[in-house]
Amino acid sequence: MDERPSFKRKGDFASAGARKTPKMSAQPKSGKMSFAQRMMAKMGHVEGQGLGKGGEGIINPIEVKQRPQGAGVGAVKEKTEQYKQEQKRAAEARGEEYEDSSEEERKARRKRKERVKAAGGGGLGGMGAQRRKIKYQTVEEAQAAAPGLELPKAMLGSIVDATGNQTKLLTSTAGLMSGGMVKAETEEEKIKKRERMELEAFIEAWHGLQERKLHLEQHEGQLQLELTQMEEDIGKMKSVVTALAGLEISADEVAEESPNTWKGAIARILDLQERHKHEIDSCGLGDAAVALLSPLFKQEVDDWDPLEQPSHIVEDLIKLRPILGISADDELATNGEIDPSLRRYRKQKATTAYETLVYRTWLPKVRTTVTAWDTRDPQPMINLMQSWRPVLPTFIYGSITDQLLVPKLSTALKSWSPRKRESSAPHIWLFPWLPLLPPNHLDSSSSTSLLTEVKRALRSALGKWDIRAGTLPGLSQWSSLINLSDLLVRHLLPRLAAHLSANLEIDPSDQKVDALDAVLAWKEYFKPEILARLMVAELFPKLLSTLHQWLTSEGVDFEEIDPWLNWWKTKVLPTDINKTKDVQAGWAKMDKMINDALDIVEAGGNLATALAPPAAGPSKPIVKDERVKKVVDEGRTETGARKMERAEVTFKDEVEAWCAEEDLMMVPLREAHHGTGNPLFRITASVTGKGGVVVFVGGDVLWAQVKGDREKFRPIELGPVLAKRAEGK
């Protein structure tokens, strides 16, 4: 059978020898072009020229240089030979010279070699190094380098003369000017060379010793200064000990209770303070001074009447302020001359010896005095506080004012009743205290300040004052403390209007104006425009009504009306009130009624039926009169030094006013109702602020705590029931 032919292609093809891409720079052995070369030739590429239209691209294919395993960037030179050739060709095309890093290094090495050859030196292996220049030192320089060091003459016997082009050896035998070249080193010259080297070493060691000597001298001087300072301190301490030993007072001297004992102790402490003023803090001289003064100070305080002798021993303590540790900051803090929001008593971990002495000895005496003191005689207590202020610690002064004086004054203020003749007005015994009180008690916005209690007491006094008794004594003094105009308009003006309405009767036959005179007695506290509105509201309606009755009565005589009307215009009302527009309008209404009556009479009409009656008076209270409000607001604007914000009257203000009228206290408890969050107050008749009934204000309703159940509150009216509960009944 015929052998089956194989379908496997066999043949000697030129392109089948190697399957790798041939290099672009080498021609195939068979003379044929590869596929890539044929494609590039179709695009216009010419062998041996760069890529691109202008041939500016690369000629040879890009070569890749692998970095050894584990080597980082920069460990080997990563520029391939193909890259260097392409960069060099591109530089030549630009007319530049290409230099890579290796070429630069070769040129740098070549230049260094040329510099070494030019210097006349050569080194091993062609690596020439610059020779060290020999430095020569003269004998004078060697001696000057080590002042105080004796140099042996043998070391200075051989001197080299290097001043000329040739080196000469100068010896004592050869003479300084004898020439001759230095011969080869002999054993003797080697020894001399070593001597010179040792000499240089000695000089360096000498320098080190001199520097160490200088350092030790400086250290010695410093130690000497410290020693001198310590000797001075020891001397001062001995002097202090001696002075302290002289401060001792025997028990017999203390028992004598003689004024000379106190004066003698003050004199000794003053001497100690003057002689050792710089050692007061470091040696604790203040404690020693207080230890000396303590028994004597106690004797002086025990035998002392604070109100009769307010400045007793104060002058002596002022002289001892430095040693007692009383600073000017304490007096500034007690003066209250700092912002109230920043007012803080000085905080410290422990009191000083002097502060402890004053707290334990002086304060109990003053506390007893304040308890027994009559607030209506303020001057002795004021003198006491003013005298002792410069020597009192801050916290003690604050304790006296906050815990003793202010509660005492507040209690006296609540018991003040202007109706009682024996009760003096607060402006006499309270106002002199205001400059001495802390700023928080002069804050009108605080419900617990003394100034707020003063305003509340004045409101209560105005509500109870008898208008027929004239003005409240000393009322003008209050204007320097509060805005008196607003308070009088709100609390006194309605009472004046009610007084006129109830007590003024118009009777032409027997006219009495006592009620009107009682009202006009307050005219210095009101502007004429406000009193004019009061006259329009209460006086003129009565005048018009009386005039109408008179005109409509039988047998009216117009000649009797004119004198009566002129008497009211000229004799009764003051001129400044009479000139106001409102009052003039009132007189105009009365004149018009008379003219209308004359017209009716001339026309033959009946006055009883034809004459129109006057209009009714104003229905609004005088305080709510719009023109009165306008005048009050203008007054607030004019008083620039005492500008006050217009606050809307709330129900809480009405409750406080009611409490003031009933002589009750409304004390904030600094707690809140658990259900509504409204603040709780205690309304009580006790001056201690205890008892009574707990309430809170919810809108326009007052809620009172239920007896027997503190969690429940029920509405309650401002009336007798609430007053009885506040009194504990």
C-alpha cells in the first residue's frame, strides 16, 4: 500500500527559524523584512532615521534595564545605553553638548589631577594629596605662647631659619648669619626634634593648667560671695533672734493691764518692723508679732466699748500693717469699689495669725454690740465700721455687713411705720449706711437686696399714709436713691384722686378746700401736667356739676357766679397748674356753660330744661390716663442720669404690692414647683422668714400649698384668707 502522506507542514521557511522580534537595527539573514519593518516602511519610515515626520524620535527600540532583586531606587545606574545615545543625539540636534553623570565624574577627576600637578605634588597611585604646610615658630612666639613657663636653653639651641628660599640651620656655633644647607637628620637632630615636640606638648598642657586655674579662681570667688552672703544672713538671723527675745513680756506685765504695756509692745514691734522689714515674710515675724499682741489685744478688746470708743487702738494697728500682713487689696475689696459681678472675697487655704486673732477676739465683741445696737442711732456704728475698715480682713468685714448689719437694718425697715410718731424715717438712719454696704445690696434688680426692701417699705408707707396729714416727712431724700416720680405716680396718685373724689365738696355758700389743699401739698413731687390731669379728672366735673345746678336753680344771679369763678381761678389753684392746657380747657368749659345760659335767658328759654348738663367724669383711673402716662414717660427720658426701663406690671408685682400693704413678706425659696417649674415663694408675717404659706405664681393666678399635703397646690385669692394663713392662723 502506498504510504499515507503526512498533513504536517514541513519546510525550510526563512521566518520560521526564530519567533522573537528581530532588532530594528539588524537586517534579517535572509534579506527579507519583518512584518513590523514592512508596516513601518509603508508609513514612510527609513532605516537609520528617527521616528516621526522630522526624524526627531528614537532610532533604536527602547531597552529595559532590570534592577537587582531587593535593591531600592538609586542602588544602580538605571540609564541604559540606548537612552544615553538618544539623549546625546537629541542634544547634538539642538547644538548642545550632552554630558551624563559618568562623564561629569571623569572630567571632575581629570581637573583634580591637573590641580595637584600644578601644585607640584603627587600622591600614591596617582591620587595626589596637598602637602601639609610646615609652620615655623620663633623663640619669642614660643615664650609668649606660655607666659610663666621656663623654657630650657637646650631646647632653644637649634633654630631653623626659613626666611629665605633655602632652609638654614642656625646654631650658637654657626652664628645667626652663617649659611649652609641643612644636612640629613642626625641622631642629635632627631633628639632636638623630639624636644621641640615635647615643648609644644608642654605649652598645650600649660595652657590647660592656666584655664583650669582661671576656672578655679572664678569658682573660688563665687564660693566666697556665697560665704559672705551666708555670713550676712547668719548675722541677720542672730539680730532677728535677739530682737525676738526682746519682745517677750512677762506674765506680771500682762496682769498689770496698764496702757503703757500695750504702747510698749507696739513700740517694740515697730522697731522690729523697721529694722527687719525685708525679713518679715522669710522669718515669719508677723506670727511673732501676733503672738506678742494676742494677750494684750484680748485685754484691750475686753475692756473696750465699741460705740463709745470706735477708733480704739486702730491707729496702732495701722502702723503695724506691713508686719501683720494687712494689704491694700483687703481695703479695696471692703470699699465695694469693684464691679458687683466680679466681687469675690479673697480665697486662701488658711487664715493668717492676725486674721485668726481678729476673728476669735474682735468679731465676737462686735457681734454682741451689733445685736444690742439701736438702728435708729446709726452714727456710732458707722464710725466704728469706718474706723476699723483699714485693718479688717476682707472676709470679716463681709461677715459683719452680710450677716449682722444688713439683717438688722432689714428688720428695722420692716417695722417702720410712718404713722407712729416715735418711728423715725429711714432716710435718717438707713441712708447713711448705703456707701458702706456691699454692691449686691444696692442692686435694684435683685429681689433680696436691701434697696428692694427699701422700695417695698416706701410703697407700703405711701399706701398707709393719711393724705390729710400732708406730705411724708423726708420724702425728698429718697429721690437720690430711687426713681421717686414713677413710684409716686403708681402708688400715691390714685390715693390722691380717691381723696379728692371722697372728701372734696363744692359749696358756693360755704366752700371748704381742705381736701384740695392736702392734695396740692404734694405738688413738689409731681409735674404740673400730672396734677392738671388730676384736676380735670376730679375737680372740674364737680365744679361743672355745681355750676349747672346753680344756673338751673330759681332766681339765679349771674353777678354772684363771676366772683365765685374768679376766686377758684386766682386763689385756689397754683399758677403753674392753672396755666396748663388741661386746666385752661376746664375753665373754658365753665365759661361756655355760663355763656350758653346767658344766651338761653336772652332768648327767653327755660334754663332748667334748655341748659345741657355737663358730661360725666373720666371712667378710667387717673394712673391709666394716657396723658398722665405720656408725662411720666417724658420725665423718664429727661432724667438722663437715672434712666429706667419701662417694665410692664405683672401679677407678681401686684402680689408683692399686696404683701407690702398687709405687712407681709414674700421671700423667694430658690426652689421650683415640680410640676410647672415656677419659682416658689413663702408669704409670711414673721421677720425671720419662716412659717406662713408656700405659693407660686402661674399666669394671673396665685397657687397656695394645701395644708397637710406639700405636693398639692390650689388657687387662692389676695384677701383675708391668705393673710390669715401667712400669719399662721
